[in-house]
Amino acid sequence: GTGPYDPDNIFAKILRGDIPCKKVFENEWVLAFQDIAPKAAVHVLIIPKKPYVSFIDFTKSAPTDEISGVMKSAGQIASDLGLDDKGYRVITNAGENGGQEVPHFHLHLLGGQSLPPFPV
Ligand code: 5GP
């Protein structure tokens, strides 16, 4: 969750367009796309366009307008997907103990079904 950003991680490649994704949403702050191995009926990954390893350096280093932009975007995406009425879950895994696999900060948006009790 800390340490230098690896510009060759899979989400960096998706951001560059080097590998494809199923895009859901894009604005100045974020790109959102379908998780390749969905854990729920809706499973969207929301990633900042700028290079942060995890929630750890994002919250330490990102300017507040970017933090706000990313979080507002996540809410908008959920709303656009029609999830507001029934609710949903937003998760971020940070670092080794958090089970983070891809070292580019991302939010998991899970919904479209009744989710099992946390943790999922
Ligand atoms: P983490 O464990 O880092 O929080 O979650 C990484 C997520 O990225 C996993 O849910 C995994 O299924 C997803 N993922 C890994 N590689 C790819 C990929 O190449 N494309 C997409 N769309 N999702 C990926």
C-alpha cells in the first residue's frame, strides 16, 4: 500500500489504453469499469486517473479537490447504475493486510443484489 508507484501495473495499462476494459464511466477524476471477475451482480472498479498505490497514499497525498472528485464520482456512478434505492457497498483493500492485489488505488462498487454480511 506504500512504496513507489509501479507504472506497469494492470490498471495503469488500462488507463493508458494498452489493455481493454468494459468502461462504465469516465470524467476528469476517475475511470470506472467492470471487474473482470465480478463478486456480485454489479461489481465496478473506480480508479483515480492519477497514480496512487492505495488508499494510504491517496489520502495522504491527493489534494482535497481530487479526494472529493473521486468520492463524488463513486456516488454518481452508483446512482447512474440505479443502485440508490436498494443500496450498495463500497470497499477499498489497502496493502498486504487489506488483501490488495493491484497496486493502483481503486474502489470496489458492489451491488445489484442483497450482499452477504460484511466482509464480502
Ligand atoms: P484488489 O484485490 O486489488 O482490491 O482488487 C483487484 C480487483 O481487480 C479484483 O477484483 C480483480 O478481479 C480485478 N482485476 C484484476 N485484473 C483485472 C483486469 O485485467 N481487468 C479488470 N477489469 N479487472 C481486473
